[in-house]
Amino acid sequence: MILETSAGRKVFLIEDPGKVAITSGSGGQVEMTCGLQKPPRKIEIGYDPAAANQPGIDGLVRRLAF
């Protein structure tokens, strides 16, 4: 997953989608859609640091909140 942030582009890896907790502010179902989001959505990502053998990856996704 590639995100444009105020600190620049960040790359996060979703190793096992079944182990990522996803929540939405509305409490409803969350639909993951690839590509540019319009309007841009503010999200919060919980992640663990990537291992040294994973160059170019900023973190491993554990939680997403929309």
C-alpha cells in the first residue's frame, strides 16, 4: 500500500489481510478500493517497523482506521 503523506511517500506491506483490523468512523462496512481516492480520505495506520531484509518498506500494516 503506497500513501502520500505530509512527510512524503510511504510504503506499507499487508502481509496477511486476514490479520489486519479495519475500522470506519461511521461504524459501517469498509470497502477497500485500489487507486487514487477522491476525495482523499484521512486514515490512521497502525504498523510494526519493517525488518532489515525488507528494503523500501516503511512498515507492516496491523490496523487501518478510516
